[in-house]
Amino acid sequence: GAGVSQSPRYKVAKRGQDVALRCDPISGHVSLFWYQQALGQGPEFLTYFQNEAQLDKSGLPSDRFFAERPEGSVSTLKIQRTQQEDSAVYLCASSLFVGATSNEAQHFGDGTRLSIL
Amino acid sequence: AQSVTQLGSHVSVSEGALVLLRCNYSSSVPPYLFWYVQYPNQGLQLLLKYTSAATLVKGINGFEAEFKKSETSFHLTKPSAHMRDAAEYFCAVSGLVYNQGGKLIFGQGTELSVKP
């Protein structure tokens, strides 16, 4: 079956430009997560959606970062006025999260590699 | 608060040798623990997870990990390394925290090299 799909795979932007990264989760997955992975580091949590509700955005590094999931399926991570420190791989993950447990494995996309010049 | 420490950013073994990747965690709630593998230019693939059902967890590709509460450890092992095991490995922890949906806290990763 189809996995988590992210687009574009690679994005190059000039400093100051706005970018939008798309995530298409596995069909039926309630939970969706965004992570940022700097070169040589482990992924770091950015934000979490349960259906269309953004329940946790504690990891977003600044107010230049904005995420949405308006219909509870596809999600977009937008970065405004990009800076060089935004260069990283942005990973999206989804899980079949039902109830209060948090042990459902997350399924990751291949990521979007963002380079800010 | 939760955190993960992976001891050793690079591990090199010979093909056929034992693989041991170390992970220690800190968690204020009962933890759920995961090992993921990442190949170049790809996302993360789940190897195995601990969810309190059994302390010895078997995963894909011959890997297994043992949860040791007294040592706060969840080390990953494989009896015999293959060339195809060369990749980056991440240990991660999550916990039962309301409205966080199981967000993962990752370690820094261990790069495994396998020599012929």
C-alpha cells in the first residue's frame, strides 16, 4: 500500500523567500507529525495534528513556521522569510492513533531536503 | 521530561560480527521505546518497539532489543552483521502524555559501518 508521501523531495530557496512543504499521510491515519532533522542529528519534533486539530506546536522554532491540516488529511508546513538556519530535512510521519495510548508506531515519509542559499 | 542518549556516534563492525548499539533513556512516565533505521536520502523505518508487553523485543532484519528498567537501557543487537545493515540508527522514546499523541524524542543517532 501507499506510504507517507512528501513533496517536493528537494527544495532550494533564497534567504527571505517563503516555502511550502507538503505531506500526504497514509489513508486513514489520524495522527500526523512534522519533524526537523539537521545534518548529522536526530529528528526533532515540530508539531502534531490529530485529524484537523493542531494539538501540539511546541516544537516550532519561531513564528515564521506555520503548519495546517485543514481537512484532516494532507498537511502543509510553511516557512516564511526563510533563514539559512532553516536548512534541514523536514520529515512527516503519520500513525493510526486511537484512544489515549501513544505506542503506535509512526510511519515516516522520505522527507523534503530544504536548502536556503 | 524525556530524553535519549545513544552512546557512540559511529560503530564499525566486520561482516558476521555481533552488532551492539547502545541507548539509554530518561522518562518521567512509563516509556515506549523505539528503534528506527535510516538509509541515505530516505525516511525512517521502524525496526522494533517496546510497549511493556515483553522486555525482549524482536524486530525486522534479525534485530532485537532488551528493555532493562534498572539500567534505563534499550540496547539494539544483531548476532551477525550484514553489509546491508550499514545505515544510521536512531533510538526514540515517547510517553503517555495527554494530547501529545506519542511524539517521539530521538537520540543523536549511531552510524553503523560494516566492513567486508
